[in-house]
Amino acid sequence: MSKSSPWYRHFWPWFIVILMVVSVGASLATVVIAYGLGDLEIPDARPAATAAPRVSASGSAVP
């Protein structure tokens, strides 16, 4: 009977572990970037006379 080497001496377990670590790292980087930048406000390029009126969530006009 041949003696097999321990799991940590094989390529595939390390490959799978590295894929999982890279995946978690990319997810964390995405969360950090998303929370760090926040939502950017896009300015309205239309003139004030033709701009649509601003309305709140309740339906009333916002000054």
C-alpha cells in the first residue's frame, strides 16, 4: 500500500482556499468602497424655469 502525502502538500486544496480568500477579500473591498463613496448627487443641468418640481415622498411640494 502506498503512503499518500498530507492534504496540505497537494495543489487543489490550496487552490480552493485561495479562491475563497480572494472572494471574501473582493467582497470586503466592494463594501468598503460602497460605504466610503456613498451616494453621489447628480446636479440638474436644466435651467430652473424648466426644471421639474421637487416632490417629497408624501406627495407635497418641496420648497
